[in-house]
Amino acid sequence: MRVRSRFLAVCCLCLLGLAPPTGAQGYRGVGVSGFLDYNLPLLSLRDGWYTKSVKWGAALLYSVDSRLTMEFEYHRAKYNDGKIEGRTFLWSVDQKEYASPGASADMRINSAVINFLVRMGRPSGLFQARRSSLYLLVGAGFFDYDNRVRGLIYPGQTATPLNPARLLEPDRDRRTALGVNLGLGLERFLTRVVALDFRARHNFILGQLKPREAWRVKEAWPLQTVDLGVAVKFYKSASR
């Protein structure tokens, strides 16, 4: 509970710090976006589990004014070909390494987050064709993940020879966890209502994947990833 409380406090402070000053030049409107990201796990999630993934999603947009936009985002990612599939364990009986030919691991993540996008520089002239703006992004929400591991040979066998058909029960790490993402992006307006959005962001998820000691896989906590992606945005024309 202390970790969650501190996490929420940090999120609130970030959002307060990014709130635009009153009196910012006005643009108020709504829109939608769809995006595709190249997702890279970091640290323990990368070392013991997965290498990359493709993330896709969509968002509803609400521009409070020309400087601040809120995104109500859903996204989905799936990791395949877990690194544990190619790892071996040391069998204590004969001190030899053994692989599990039928091993498989995958993880899917479904997330619902709210992002606050704060454009930098002068707000005048935005939402016009052929204009670009840099922005900072901070968001928070819920990340529902489901990690499955199957087909690992039971390493605690004592009778020789090793029986490759004796397997561990399939295992799952499943949880809905709080998460935050921080990022930097560039929004390029093709017209007043259509824009391309290029962004990079760091996702920090308070989730855990249990260790697999026999295969020398350490616990992954927290789960961290980086996204590199592009989005297409459609804004409804609105009055200033």
C-alpha cells in the first residue's frame, strides 16, 4: 500500500506541474487517433524474458486549449518467443545442462491510461496546416498483463535417466497493475484537423514476473518498457 500511495502522489505532482497557466490562448475540441508502436522491454524484463513487441491502440482526444490535450487511450501488446524457451537448467544428478524442447512463453498486456500532452513553445499558430510542435507527455492508468510459461521439464527429478516428458505445470503471472508513462513527441499538422504524431515514451508498471531459479531467470519488478511510435490524429474543427 505504501508503494501505491507514493506512486499516486508522484503522478499527482507531475500532473499539477504540467498544468498550463490560466489564460492560455484557446482552442477547444475533440478528436480520435490510432497508433502503432515498436515496444522494447528494459532491464530485468529484457534480460530474462522478452526482446521486443508491437503495440497498437487508439485514443479519444480532448483539447482543453491550444497547449494542453488529454488522451483517453487503450492499447494492446503481445510478446512471443520468450527467452526462457532457449535456456537450460543444470540437473543436480549428473551436473549436465538440459533444454526443454517444448517450452514456450508469451505475455499480453491490455492497458487503459489517461495521458496529458503539453505543447511547448508559443501556443499561437498551432492547429494550422504545416505547423509542428514539440510536447511533453505524462500519463497514468491500469496495465492488465498475463504471462504464461509452458513445457518446462521438471528439474527436481532424482531418478536416472532424466525423463523429458515429466513437465512442470503451466504457470501464469497475471495481474492488473498501476503504471505511469513519460514521454516526448513531435506533432506535425498536415491540415488544421489532421496530424501525424511521433513519440517516444517510457512505461513504468508496478507488476512482477516471478523468478525461475533453475533457468537462472531473475524476478522482473517493476516492469519497464520503451515505446517508439507514430500516430494519426483527427481533430474535429472547433472554435477558438
